[in-house]
Amino acid sequence: MRLAAGDADRAAALVEDCAMPLIMQSHLTLVRQWLNLLPADLIARRPRLQLVQVWIQFHMSRPQEAARTLKAAKQSIAAQAAAGTIDAAERDALRAELCTLTVGVVSAADRSRTAERLAAGWMKTLPEDKPFFRGTLSNIHAFCCYSLGNMEGARAASLKARDAHAQAQSVFGLVYCDLILGLTEEVERRARPPRIVCSSARWPWHGNPSGPVPMPRRWSRSSRSSCSMNGTSSPPRAPAAYPSPDHRGMRPRRARDGVQAAHRAPCRRPRPT
């Protein structure tokens, strides 16, 4: 409506005020549509709109365009700081945003080692009252550590990012740091050596205070042959601690079971005399 009325400066100011809260809630497409409605020469005169453009280009994996826009934004901020049109607080906030976006653009250009080094150094210089920038920089740091194979560094950076984004109430940042944490845990799970299970102690532990109950080996043809070689004709008996079927919830044996077993035994035909 402001653009239709010919008040482009007022429309640009509204976009500057609403862009960052929308980006924090992952409404990048809406912010991009608003920027496309503004004249290009108007965006070039306002460094905050240029930084909003860098946010969009960085998250859309367009590092070359983001680098050009970031360079123009740095020049605009330096010119306004020299002219005295921005105060010290706004200048520090713009510098913190510039640091965050610079590391993001470097990371988007697949220069993870350089981005990791810059993120580790610039994290100490970001102000505490800018939790979204600190959380975004920690997320970039975590992704760089993950891509370089440093899972411990990725986990530590993701946890810092989660705390910062929780303070900033950024849904977008929280989802991203949880994604990096999940990828890190999956890589660590696959890198663990397989668990070796002893064949003589595979029976589950049913609350026995003495530990797992050893399970006897299966009575197979090889074990029969070994028993015949040892002079025995029966399979090895289960140890006393091994629960019998009667102790595992099955019905107790009764006296008539022997009778039923006798009836179920095959009858032998009498031999002819």
C-alpha cells in the first residue's frame, strides 16, 4: 500500500523493522517477496535492506550473489559511519550482523575450514544482547565442524546455539541446531565398534542379582560327535542356574503327566514266534 501510494521510503522502513523477526521464524519466502517489490536503487542506499538480502541469499545457497551484496553493504555501512548518520549502538549491531553473515557466506561457498576458524574467533566479539546472531554463528560453526569430521566440536557448538536461540525465541535456529545434533549423533552411533556378545552368556537377565544367567550351547550334530568321542551318549545338561520350563511360568508337572506320556509313547508290535 505504501508503494502504491508512492511512499517507497516508508515501505522500506517497514520492511527493515519486520524482516529480522520474520527471518527468525523462518519466513524467508515472505521477506524475499517484499524485497522484490522494492526498487533496486532504494535497497542500495539502505544497508539494513542489503543485509536482509544477504540473509536470503545465504540461506538459499547463493554464495556468489551473497558475497557481492555483503561487500556493497560493508561499503554502505562504512560510508554512513564516516558521515555520522548512524550512532555507536547501531554501528555495533551492524558489525555483529556483518560478522555473522560473513562466516555464513564463506561456509556457503564450501570453505568450511576458513569458516570454522572465523566463527571460533568472532564468537568472542559478538555482544551478549544479540542472541540470534550468536546462535546463528554457533550453528554455522557446528556445521563446519560436522563437515570437517569434528563431531565433538559440532556437538558443543550446537548446544551453544540451542541456548542462544532459545533466548532469542528463534524457531528457525532451534530446528537447525537440532538437525546438526541429530546428524552428529547418527555419525557417532555408526562409528561405534560392534558389541561383542559371548555365546555362553546370552540369556537375558531376569532380575537375577548375580548377573546374566549363562545359556547352554545348542545340542547339535557336532556336539553329539564330541560327546561320543568323550565317551558320553547324552547332551550336556543345563547348569543349575538355567531356568527350566517349569520355572518360567509354565504349568507345574503332575503325576499324571507320566501316564499321559506313556499313552503317547509308540506301541511296539509283538514279534512273531
